[in-house]
Amino acid sequence: MTSTSSTPGLLTTSAAAPAGAQARARRRDRRVYLGSHPVLFGLLAAVRGRPVRRIGGTVLVHGAEAYRQALTRLPLDRTAEGTTGGAARSALAGEGDVLFDQEGSGHRSDRRDLAGQLSAAGVARLRAGWQPLLVRRLEPLSRGGAVDLVGLSRELAGSVVCALLGSDADPRAVAAAAAEAAAASVRSHLPGPRRRHAEAAAVRSAARLRDLLAPAEGALAAMVAVAAVNTTVAALPRAVAWCADAGLWDQAADEALRPVLAAELLRVTAASPLLPRVAAADGTVGGCPVRGGDRLLLVARHAAGAHRLDPDARRPAGPGTARLVFGAGPHACPGARLAEELLADVLAALAPARPVVTRARVDRRAALPGWRTLLVEARA
């Protein structure tokens, strides 16, 4: 039976997740946007009625097909101010290529190398490290204690980064440095008021991160750490909170449904909800003419239907839609498999306890919308 949620335009079709439960989960998750980027996300929500909309020199892209076109058919300036690559290059003071700002064969080569490390075999090797950590850090739930999913996510992300880069640094220190670097650089390049001295702070925090990662030296290693840590710390707690609020633990406990549920939760939480880009040449996106130099705001969460389709492993949006939160074509994130398998393992470890959220505080300084604290306890 299909029922309509109290949220306008929102439908839910899963018997295991009533409309009221999904609406409750959506309300909680909405707090991370209102707490971190209220003006920006309020504007995006107000203008999402059209797949593409121009406001002066800025083109807002919401529709799925227009979003794909922007990432696969339109030449993009990867070093322009206000883009991820531009923020990375600024933070690292020109010290080598950082993947996000590369062009041509160098970009393709580094992406292939990273994709190889994050292949099915590569992720299996990383799992051998994160699974014992999960068991150890979630043990308090069995004794009636609470676990902070944000702290757990930081340690998981730091451990994965250190294993991936061959670094013997303290995973928690790496995660803290990567979060600081992102807050000082990436967030300062998003639309909205900029913090004073943000660029100088970004350079200092990026230098601290590189020092921690030695001997995995270099700008590329630092940016892999920044991307992996910040998306993981933003995504995992939000996904678990949604699962708990919407009552999806039955799906999380089902081995067949769990991978689909992980993909669905990553779709609706959209750790990187907005991709700022700049057009390198004239073109067309969703029927809208684009001029070289135009600023593009690619709204990944709208392209993936995160604002209107609830997560449901029994009736998923489909991989072609769910994967849009990871980009598309040559600009797709090579860490998609890692993110899905890590979240699936977290859900599997939590499902027996069927935890509930007992405390949630928004992180107002983080580069990506997320929680500063998210405490869960086993359901009595």
C-alpha cells in the first residue's frame, strides 16, 4: 500500500517504514542543513522546481539528466576559484596535483590508481581492518551503554585512510586534521559568507595533515584523506540516524536487503549534497545555454531524488539514480564501493541492538552537513 507522508510531495511505499517514521527521519536529517548552511540550502530548496535555473552568472542544476550532462558533456574548469579543485589547490599552496584539480592523462592515471586500490579486492583488504574496530567500539551497546557514531566514524575513516596510504599515523589524529583542513578550505569556497583568514588557515591545516601522513607524502595523499574522512564522517551517522528513526532495522538485518539499504541511505543523506563547478567552455545543460566561466551549482541530492523519495531496500530508486550522489562519468567518486560496503558493515553490526538516537547535535563548522555528536543506545 502506498501512503503519503506529512512532508509535501513525499511518498513512501515500504510497509516496514510507515510514512510517519520516514517523516520523522527526514525532519531530523533536515536539521543538519539548517544548522550548517541554512541560507544556501533554503535557496536551493526554493528554486528546485525546475531541472535547471539560471540566476545571473550562476546555473543551478537539479534534474538528474541535466546533472549527468553537466558532469559528462560540459568541459569543466577544474582549477577555478569556487570549485573543489580550486579550494584544494589554494589550501596546498600549489604543491603538486591533488586529483580534484588535474586535467587530461594525469587525472585519468591517478584516478585509475586510486580506483584500483578501491576495487573489490582492495576494499576486502580494508574490511579486514575496520571489522574488528567495529566490534570493539560497539561493544558498549551490549552492556546498556551509549556509542557516539560521530566518534566511531572518525576512527573508522582515519583507519581506512591510513591503511590506504600506508601510513602508521594515529587514525584519530588524521581524521581530526582532515576535518580541520576541509572546514578551513572547502567550506570557505561554498556560496555564503567567508571566514576571515580562511585561506591561510587552510594552508596551515593542510600542512599539518601532510606531516601526519608521512611517509605517505604529497598533496594527493592529503586530499584523499580530506575527501575520505569528511564524506565518511558526514554520511555514516546521518545514515544510522535515518535508519533508527524510520525503523529500518529489519532491512538492515536482512543480508540480501542490507547492501541495497546502504545505497538508499547514502542516496537520501547525500554526504556531498552540492558540487560547485565552473564551465570551461560554452555548452548546454538541460536545454539551458551555459557560457564559459559560468558558475555551476550541481545539486547532487536533488538529482538523486533525496528530497522526495524515501529510502526503501524493497523498492529502491535504482543504481542509476542512487549513484548520482557520487557524481557521474569521469567525475564519479572512485570511493563509492568503499562507502557502500563500510555503511553496510556498520548497519550489520548495529542491527541486533536496534539502537535508537538519544542525543544529536549539529556540527556547524564542518565542511559537509553532518552531526557533531550522535549518541545511540540499544533499544530496551
